Amino acid sequence: MSKLTKYLLISLPSSITPSHHRDDALETITSTVGADNGTVAPFPIPEFKIGTLDALVQQADELAKLEAACQAVVGKVGDALKNVLEGDEAQIEKMKTVNDKPVDQYLRTFSWNKVKYRADKSLSELIDLLQKEAASIDTDLRSKYSQYNQIKNTLATLQRKQTGNLSTKSLASVVDPRSLVQNSEYIETHLVAVPAQQVKEFLKTYETVAPMVVPRSATLVAQDNEFTLYGVTAFRKHSTEFVHKCREQKWIPRDFKYVEGGKEEERKEVERVGGDERKLWGETLRLGRTSWSEAVMVWVHVLVLRVFVETVLRYGLPLDFVCTLVKTPSSKQADKAKKNLDDKYSYLAGNAFGRDKKGRVKKEDPNEMHGVEGGGAEYTAYVYYDFEFN
């Protein structure tokens, strides 16, 4: 199974350094994170049109929900690719690219897509656009994936009919029509699959389980390792009772109506459905690859908006901040990097953070504050998000 890579996306005011210079701020953040805990790279964020404070607070909440939805869509697409490729990790990894780049390269070279999401649009317009795009990706893939699963299940059912045991498989290639009583007004032949261990009991009792079963009419039609198929002749007026009694005895009545050319028709049906399944497999795989790329791009663009909105709410205007992407080798290192950042920049939270007698950061009442993770979640003194890819 491929390893998860955890990323931290953080924004801090340039004032964390005396020079207020972004390059110096980036250098300070890199030093604070620690070389053993992750690699730090600048993450460019454009300046968007800012509305009122009330609008920003509402947009922060909308973006939190949208980001969760985008993350879910990426997860669904990943699951679909995994199922279509039957867990082949090497092939799945090949499919998981963003604009034909590995995810890490896309993130390290990220630039806002100004063609699709023009920065001169309002934040509300951009949020609406991203929301619709995420929903469209989800709907399109779900529809195609559902079609593929339906045809896959149909093919599996047909193949079971060709290869299963005598209690379930198609009898078109098994039963000789000459062994059946056909077109009689009064009697008919019933086909019964009898478990191998019950054959003796069946032959001893089948004539008496229901009225008007023709004596000694049981004829061996076929057998496999699990079942023996017999043809039994009975009068039509008692056919329903005979079938019911067979089921009570754990013998399996098989519905069968001879159709001229039925065996060939079944073969053609398996080939046709198999062709449809292969076609839909390819279509689903191609859509899955495209959807994963698009879903990741939408997710990252939503994250960028979250960082921007939260940065304005946290640090105010004029905007003077540095945003960085931290790639960590493991969750353990991610936790260490965050602890280092918390210790260094706790003062940004004002009265939200204090320190205990051992000098450790403590929080006074974070739930009353507007934080990047939303009400009730852990509050950080700076703009902070983490996310994972595999």
C-alpha cells in the first residue's frame, strides 16, 4: 500500500522578522520547522477582492464545508480507481497525476489558475464556481462508475451461469431436449438438482413426495461434484405441489424451457456483455484519471481561498504575509513541525495562548474564537491547514 504524505499549509505575517521581508520570513519558518521534520517551500497566493468583514466570516464557514466536500470527492475518485484497477498499486499511482504531474510536483509548482478562476471575480463568485465544479466531478464519475458496476455484475452473473454447479448454471448446454416431455396437455418433466449426499434418499422417495408423480420416471440428466440433475415426470395438476415438496427436501427445482439455438444465444450474450464491460472499464478508468486530477486541483484552489480569507481575518489589512507549504515525511514529523511552530508563534494569538509552569503552550478558551478549523476544533495562533495524499 502506498505511503501517505502529509502536507502543512501555513500563513504567517511578514512581521515575524524585523525586516518584514517575505524571504526573511520564509527562512525563519524553515529554521523553525526543522530540517528533520519537513521541507519548506513558498506557496504563492494571489490577492483577491475583499468584501466586508461579515462576508469574510461567512465565506470562511462556506469554504470550510466546501473543502471537506472536495476532500471527500478526491477520496471517492481514489476509491473508484482502486476498485477499477483491482488494487494494483503501481497502476493506481500512474493514474493519480495532476495535469500529468505527480501531486508533489503540482503542489511545489502551484500557481493559481487565472483562466478558470479569474482573480478579479469576487470571492463569492469563485466559491460558487468551485462548488459547482466539485459537484459536477462527483456526479459524472458516480454515474459512469455506477454504469460500470452494473455491467460488471451482469457479466459476473452470466459467467456464473456458464461455470457454476448444476444448481445455478444455465442448462442450455446441459439438457438434451429429447429427454423432456414437451407440449403435453397433462404431464411435464421437472428438472431437479439433488445434492450429491441426498441422491439415494431422492431416488427412494421422489415418487411419493407429491400425488401423481410418474413411477420410475427419474432420469439422470447430468452430474458434477456437488449435484446430480434428474428429470422427473409428473402430472401438471400437481406440479406446483411437487416443486414445493422438492424445496422442502432441499432438492433444487430448476426452471428450464428449451429454446432452439438457446446455447448459441447465451454464448453471444456473454460476448456482447463482456465487450460492453471492457469498453466501460476503459471509459471509467479514463474518467477516473481525469476526475482525480480535476478534483485535486479544485481542492487545492479551495484551500488557497481558505488561507487567503483566514489570513485577512487573522492579520488584517494591508496584506503582508508569507504562505508556505511544508512537506513532512511522516505524521510524527508533522506533529513535531507543528509543535515547533506553535512554540515559536504562540504570541500571535494574543490572550488565546498562555504558558504553564513548565513553559508549555496552553489555551485559555479556544472555542469562543474564530479559528481556521471552525468552532470547536483545535485553535492555532497562525493560519494552519494540513492534508494528506497517497
